[in-house]
Amino acid sequence: MVDRIRKILIANRGEIAIRIIRACRELGIASIAVYSDVDATALHVRLADESVAIGPPEASESYLNAPRIIQAALDREAQAIHPGYGFLSENADFADQVSQAGLIFIGPSADAIQAMGNKAEARRRVSTIDVPVIEGYSGQDDYDSIQNAAIRIGYPLLVKAAAGGGGKGMRVVWESSNLHEAIDTARREAKHAFGDDRLILERYLPDAHHIEFQVLADQYGNFVHLFERECSVQRRHQKIIEETPSPLLDESLRSEMGTAALNVASAVGYTNAGTVEFIVDPQHRSFFFLEMNTRLQVEHPITELVTGLDLVQWQIRIAADERLPFNQDQLSQRGHAIECRLYAEDPANNFLPASGPILSFTEPQGPGIRVDSGFGSGDDITLYYDPLIAKVIAYGEDRLSAIRRLQAALRDTVLLGIPNNVAFLLDILSDDAFLQAKIHTGWVEQNFADWHSTGCETPAEVLIAAGLISTQNNLDRPLEQDRSGKDPFSPWKLPNYFRNGVGS
């Protein structure tokens, strides 16, 4: 049935756009990249079969410009649009506009996004079924209403953007004197990231685990979950290391949470891929619904490695009306997978995002190593978008084997010319508490607040040499790519370009 989709426009950029391009190629589907002015030579543009300029660097004028993206899809005769994650991926109006234009939205229905993509509505819906919801507030979000709700809930609490995710528009408030500033900051960030500044409140559990369940559902009422992901290692409420299986869960709690995730998805008639997120109190072995992400997650590769399923391909297949050929009893996890996110940021300076050219980037290789990257040597990181450079994923027969493999991969990673968090990630992965799985959502802030790298600085002559090589490579890069598939410079010609150790 995938034949009904012959060309997909990808309404995103960076590594997720490249991940979708890869899935399209394996399914024999043509891909269309969109790009802002600063992304004209970006890697996702170079790899796609076609590309379309959609506006200035500001996301509101390009990657959040729904009419322009839809028109680009129509002009290039695409049958479907894949939103990736972030940007318009959880925008119900966008999903509805795509459908109204006669295109297929590769994701859930606009109604499901409206019900679950908005955290306030999701809390209301889930409170009506047999799934525990963490105490919070999702009513009027003016200052007086929020302040009154905060007094009722008590501190500490979490101010969160009602739309979107990824830790943006989120602030922990420890006492009432900080509430006003947290509201203003969260509102500005949410408006910039999602075009929606509505806020909700939630009780904050400092020592809890953040565990999510991946779900898949087709158009015929078949629902499955693909088990959990442990996402408690976070900075600024954004995940930086994820793993599966979770070292916290036993089979009983895993089954109970998986059933709850399916109940949440079923309650709104969900289709396609989604993630139900929970906060877990390890002391009482209790869990609470947080939200549902109505899109593909950044950390989806670890689920792919332990289940052997390609989630992006299944997103496309489900959108093309295919049935899921397996049920819950036929699914299982094999081994352990762990992922870390490589960011252009300075962990020693409050994770300040960095911008500039990547002088040299050599990805790690080896058994059980997968790298999903959005950039290469010579590419520029700008301050307009999220500073994610790549994801490094490792697979092993057990948790310790996977961690050791990821440590080795990070040591083999060469990333010159821009501040990054490679050394920070290595210190986390080597920490005794992490190795013993004694982690929680506040663990990084409590234990690495004063972190500074103890590694040696890269010699200036090495940076100069890398800069010269990068400049020459950019000069040698063809200005126009051959979209016929005969481009001799295409990374798709290289063996093992995506470096999959197993699965996926």
C-alpha cells in the first residue's frame, strides 16, 4: 500500500530530516527537503532528492510557516508531509491544513493532536480514564489564576508550555518569589519554539524517574507498545541520555505502565507513532501520566535497536493505510541500547548554545554503534535552531556492555571547531551513580552543576589545519547536486553511512 505515497516533503531539518530521507529511500519513495536561507547548503538539503527554499532564518518565517510548506508540497507533487519532531509536528491546525489540501499527514489525526498534543487537554482527557495523573493545573493561564493554582498545588512545581515538548518552555519553581519570572521566561520560550505561549502547572517530584512508552497504532484499531525508554538524565529538563530497558522497571511495573500507555492512546483513537510519558516515584513504585507526545521522538533509535523495528518506516506505512502485522504478544526486547545527544553547547557555562563552523567531525564506528547526524565537517551551526549535532547510539547484550560501547564511541569521536558536550557526556557515563542506575530527573543538576572539563585543550595548530581542510572541502563541494542518484559525491554511495550495528 506504500505505493500510494510516491513522494514525501519533510517539514524539518537536521538529523531527523536525514533519518526520514533514509527511510524514504529504503521504501523507494522520493524525498523533498525544505530549507531556510541559512540552511541552503545543509546536509539534509544535499541528501534529499529535491529541495525547496521556504524563507528567512527565523523559524516563524520558514519551518513554522505552514502555508508555505504545504504549497511547496503541492508544487512538487508530493502525496504526503512528514513533520519530524519539533516545529509543526504537534500542531493540530497544521495537520488539519495538510489534510484539507489533499495531502497525507504522516502522524496522528488533527483531533488526536488536539486532544493529546496540548498538555492541558491531555490532562483533562486522561483524568477520565483509569490512569493516574500527576497533580497540576491547566485552566486560565493569567498571572492571578496561575498564582492561585500554585498555592493550592504547593512548591516545588513545574511551569510548562501547553504545546510542544523537548524541555522548551519549562521551568522549575521552588518558591513563590520566583513564580512570576518563571512564567514570563517559559511563555517567551514557548512562543518562540511552538508559536503557542499557553502554560500549565504540575507538581514537581525532584527524585523521580522520567519513563516513556513508545506506542504504534494503525488505522484499523490495532494498538501495540514497543516498551519503555528511561529518560531521567536531563539538563534544563531536556533529555541528553536515554536507554532501554529501564533499569528501574521490573516485569510487573513494565506491564502495568505499558497497559496504561495503550489505554491513553486508545482513549483518543490514536493512530501512527506516539509516546506516552510518565513520572515514576521509585520509593513507592507508583507512576503518573505526564503527557503524550503525538510525534516521533528524538530517542526513537534505541527502541529500534532492541525491537528490530524501523519506526519511521512504520510511520509511513501506517499513513499509507497498512495494517500492523504483529500484536503485543509477538513483540519483545533483545539486549540493551543507550543513546546520547551531541550538542553544540558549553556545559561549563550553563550549557550556553554555540554557533559557528564545524572544522572537523569524524563519527565513531564499530560493532553495535549507530550515528544519526545532521551535520558534517565544514557545516555551520547557527543560533536560530536547536544545537543538536548528532545522536550516538550503542547496543550491547546488557546495560554495562552498551555503556562501555558508548564510552568507546565517544572517545573515538572527533568534533573540532565548536564547543560541545562530548567530555561532559563521558563524565556522566563514567560516574559510579550512573553505572549503578542511581539516577533521577534532578541528578545531573545536583551532581554536575560545577562541571568543568579536565581534558586537554585541542592544540591551536590542529584547529588551524582543520579549518583549512574544511574551507577547501567547502570550495570543492558541488554547488548543484545531481538528484538523479548518480552524484559521485553523495554520502549514500559510502558503505555503512548510517553505521547501524544491529536492528533498525
